[in-house]
Amino acid sequence: MLEMHFDFSILNSRMAFYRSFAEQSGAGEHFGANLDALWDVLTGELALPARLWLYHLPPRAERGELAAIIALLEEAACELDGELILQPA
């Protein structure tokens, strides 16, 4: 199972998250660093099953520019019916 780790005490911007995601997922340089590209990799290119460890996940009211990314991760986890696991830590 692929395991990726995201520490939101360090990843405080969309670009920081996208860089970390591209490195850990193997998407590499072709990753488009936007919500559409994130969805495409999560739902079509990522080796499943996968677990995303989410450290220091901020409360919903404090997510700022990361809110859309976190919402997309949650939607993808629902869509993939257990193949993508979001693990708060």
C-alpha cells in the first residue's frame, strides 16, 4: 500500500502541498499543481490502495487556501470507496 505523509504545520500553502504530493505520489514533473491535476492523479493514476497521513490538520475554519485541497481529498476518498484512506494523525 502506498503511504504518503502530509504535515500541515509545514505545508501552509497550496504550492507546498502540491510539491509534497508530486514527490510522494510519483506524479513528478508532469503534475499540474492544481485541483484538476490532483483529482486526476488521485482517481486515475495513483497506485491504489493508498493511505494519506494528515498530520496537524487545521480545523475547518482555519484551513484558508488549503480548504479546497482538503475538501477534494475527502471527496476522492468517498469516490474511491475505501481505496484511498485519509488518516488524521
